Amino acid sequence: MSLRALFRVELGRLLCGRLTWLAVAATLLGPLAGYGLYRPAYGDSMASLYLANPMLTGGLIGAAAFALLMLASLEKPRRSRIAAITDAALSPLRLAAVRLFSVLAMAVLTVLATGLLYLPYTWYKLDIVFSLGDYWLATALILLSGPVMGTLLAAAVDQFAYRLDISLAVVLACIVFSQGAWCSRFFLAQWCVPLVTALSDAFGSAVIWRTALYSRIVWLCLLTSLYLLSLLGVRQYGRGLIGSFARHLRFAALPLLAATLAAGGGILWARQPFIDHSPADWMSYQPEDRSNTALTLAGTEIEARIESYLLGTLSGTASYRITNTSGESQELYFELDSGYRVREVTANGNPVEWEDMCNDYIAAREVRCVLPAEEQITLVVEYGGMPKMWNAQEELMSSAGFISGKGIELFGSHLAPSLLLQLAGEETPVTLDIALRDSMTLVSSGTTRRGAPNGDGTTNWHAEDAGAGELRVFAGDYMCRTLEGGGFPIEFWYSAKYEPRLAGEGIDIMQEAIDYCTEHYGPRTFTQDKPFKIVQSTVFQFGGSASGNISQMGESYFSDQNLASPDKGADSAEVLAHEIIHQWWGLGVSLADMEDANWTDEGMTTYSTYRLMAELKGEEYARANYVEKWERTTSQNAQSFYMRHPEYLAILPEAYAAEVKAAADSVNWYDGTALMIYRAEQKIGRERLDAALARLYTQGGGELPPYITLGDFLNACDLEEGEIGRA
């Protein structure tokens, strides 16, 4: 009987089984749990909430369901005692392989049906940020992974154990372990479904797709190797495990292929190209100061090109004008992204020997070379590769530099080698020339100029910056709105996907928020030549950050989930105002107190949003939608059972206790702190409070510089501790 005929018979048998349809139903319904019951992804972008979480949950449930189906399929001949008859007519190894392929075929068909079933709802929820390509990538790499990996592991374990109960226990234990704290730190440790911390709405999730595909290949190699070895243990002629192994070893191809796959998986694991090798104790590690004061950098010119958007690789040539005042040859170190490799180094056109120090530290490593004794040196470094992630951020899959077909962010050593020497001055120039896809717009910390199209789907861009700061560049389908703050332009760069959401009231209220903060606290101090830029960035930055004249707002700020947050505002436009106010409180200056962990920027920003709404919509509206809400939520929090009896919190399951604590912290961070500031306003008056906040913003704190502590705030308001205590 041919393999095709056997496969057809076995698949028909599966289709007649109730357990098959139970596995299909479990996988079809599994993603529903990801909408609320189980949310393994950290990110709160729309794609994280309505694509990543359902697919991950469906994959895990599908893994368990199809593992059970596989085990039942292997157990049935043994239980019905027909194995001896079938083994006499057909090779038990062929039968085992056919049963595996039949279950895998059912898994593929089920996942395809699941993908089609959830497509309309996912499209509806993601709306303007929906990507059909990302949807089917998630279906193939996340959802399909669970049933396939679960089936392979179940088949392998059962052919060793020959016991359904033991095999099922092992598979379920492996699934649970893969979702535990240890495995969640490493993308290669996730055997069942890939590590997915978030999915981007606008700037591409290439880092997830690359690591997911790579880890699936690794685990397919390892599990297939294990399965091939288990085939040697398929019982025949009444022999046990060892006897069956000895008999089947005559099929030399099986152990050889198994060893090859295991070796291939091991090599891929050891040589993965995504994560750097920084020391585990990086906090205590003290890198040497290798800056050479005898060398001065007069200017930098970078020419870069994206070699592959699919792989996220870049190549570049960086030219540095250096002055050597010593009259002697000098040792020079420069830092480069851990994923890049130096291809050639020349000084004044002559090749220079270089040495890679292989000392990864925070996604960068050092390279050493020796410059000639000449006074004026033109150093040229050719390099290329794929930016790596810092291993301390692997569990978040957050990368300082990334390249994808939808978005790019590069700076410092992730863009070009950073030389360890002194600068000629604050106006030391740096330029970048790069060709990008026609659909992309370049945004930089300096000035940018669009060049002519190349006719191959790319366009040349030129960026210039100056000073001690790093040239930072972003690329994507950016649009720009110019706002005003204190007489200076503020450029707001955001993905074109969000234009429908930001048009009209959204942009207007952002301008109102800027005007309010500028008037009450002071302007963000930048110039016409180098304006303040608010740049929407990828969800993998997990929030916002500030560097020089660039302030990044993660794309999750603009998600439906965030815009509907009652903690930040009464409606989506007011939440946008809240996020803009963070450019002053949070990214401009920060609140922190060693004795009060709930004294945060969120509370100050929430209070400022209330004040803005009081000016725009009236005191009655602001009090009803803000102050009364603060009073209500803080009172409810204080009266909650676990706040009144914290001793019971300690005996709750860890996950549930964390949820209770997170909910209480959220109330204290937003509403509790805002209510404290409101009470201060009631005690000293609005004008005095505004003057105190303006001083704190411009001068910073004194107790824990540069942070503003609760004590700093009380002193500025001439208040005593406890006068405005939490409810």
C-alpha cells in the first residue's frame, strides 16, 4: 500500500473521529481567550491586543488539543490490540509517519479555517492600521506553530514512553514551562509558540517575524530530530524500547538524519544573529575609558544603504576628518553595533589594520585601530550587518536600532561607528546620505532634504546635524504637522495611517496643550534652526523617550485602547492632550520620590490635563470629568478589601496579586497624585500653585536632582507633609 493511499485512509479515519473535531473546535475557539482572559503580549498597540494575544492563545490551546489528538491516534491501535496485525502487514515506522502527517494536515487545515474565521473581526478592530500581510504572518508563525510543535513533541514522546498518560503529562508540562518566567526571557526558549511581546501598528514588526521564523526553524530541526530518533523506538515483534532501537538501527539514514538536524538546530541556536552577548552583570561592569584626547574630530560624512529590508541589513561607509596633534601614531577605538562587522579601514587612502575587541556591551562592541602620525587624517570605515538587540532587553524584544520595510530607527553606533575621541566644537558637522523606499520619509535630529528618485523604487535623502549630540534618524510613512510653542515651531511627525484619527480636533487640542504648558510652565528651549520634534515611534520602544531635540511618542499612545483610557482624559482628544503634556512632565522634567513610589509624572500630567480642560470647556465640565472621578476612584481603592487587608494579598496567586496591585498603583499614580495636587491648589490658590510648578519645571528639584520629589513640591507650595495626603 502506497504512502499516499495510507495517508488518505488515515486522514479519513481522523475526520470520522469525535476527538478530531474536539481539537478543531478548541483551536477555532482558542483565540477568544486572548481577547481578555489571557494576554501574554506586553504591548498595548491595536495589533498587540487584537492580533498577537488571540494568535498566541489560540496557538497554545491548539498545541494541547492536537498533542492530545496525536497521542490518541497512536494509542488507539495499542488499546484495540490491532497493532500486531497491522505491523505484520505494514511497516510500523511507515504507519507512525503517516499518522503524524495526517494529524499535521488536520492542524494546517484547522489553522487556515481559524485564520479565515477571525479575519473580518480583526480587520474591523484594527481598522486604519490593519495589515493583511501581518495578519497571515501571525497566523502562520504564531497560530500554526502551536499545533505543529505540539503534534511533533507528542508523537516523539509517545514513541519513547508508549503510555498516553505519561506522554500527555510531559507535553502539557513542556507547554506550561515554555510560558514560565525563565523561558519568557529568551526567544529561542519558546518551543511551542514564538516570543511575541508586541506587534506594531504602523512601523512594522520585522523583529518579531524574523525571530519567530528563526526560532521555528530551530525547533523544527530539534523536534524533528527527536521524532526521527523516536521512530527507532517504535515497538515491533514484541520487543521493548531497547530491542526496537537495536533492530531499527539498521535503517542508518534515520539516526544520521536525526543527528544532522540536531546539529543544525544546535548551530543555529548558538549562532543566532539577533541578540548581543553583553555580560550578565552589566550593571557592575565598568568599561574602560578609551577616549583619545590627542585626536580631534572635525567632521563626519556617512553614506549608508539598506541592503535588505527583509533581513534588516545595512551597509555603510563613514568618513571622518581627524586632527592628530601629537605628531605620533595614535591608537583609536570606535564603537559599532554588535551586529555590524567592519569590512575595511583606511587612513588617508592607506589600509589600516584593525581588531574587533569582541566585548559586547549594551548592543555595541569596540574596534581598535592605529592611526598614522600625520596631522590631518581622513579615516574611512566600511561596515555592514544587522542591528542586534541588547540581551537585557530580549524578553521585551526591544531594539535601540531597527530596520524594516515599514520603519527605520538608527542613531549612534547603530548608524555608523562612534569614534572615542574629542570633538572640535559644538558645531562639529555630521552628514548622512541614504537611499530609502519611495514610500518613506526621513526624519532626523537635524535638517533633512529629499533628493531625486533613483528610478528603482528608492529616493535619495540627505541629513545634517551638528554638535556633541548623535545624529538620530527615523524613516517611515511620516507626515508632519507644525505646531507653535513659545514662538518656536514644534514639529509633530506621525504615521500617515493615523491621519484620520488626528485630523481636526486631535491636532487642535494638541496645540492647545502646547500653548497651556508653554504659558504656565515655560517653553521647551529649542531654536528655529533646530526645532523641537515630537516623533511617533515603534511600539517596541514601550512608551516614550527624549534625546536632544527629539521626543519620541510610542505608537501605542495613539491606539484605541490608550485613547479610551479614563485615567488620562474623558475622550480620545483629551488623552492626546495628556500625552503632549508628558513632553513637559515626564520627558522635560520627571517626578520621583524614594519614599513615595506613587508620586509620578502621570499624576502631574493628569492634573495639567484637568486644568487645560477647565480653560477650554469650563470648570463644571472639568470638575465632573476629572476631580469627581479622582475622588471616586481613590475612595473606592482605599475601601477595597485588599487595601484594607493587605495580609490577604500575600496569599493570593502571584498573577492575581499582581493584577490587584497594578490596579491600585494605577489609581494612585494617576488619580491619587492628581488629587493631591488639586488639594494643594485649593489650599494655596491657583496662581501660587502655577508659580510653584513653573519654578520646579525650570529649576528642577533639590532633594533628588534632577527629579522633583514630593518634598520639593511641598516646599515650593509652603505646605507640610500630610496636608494633602492621599484619600
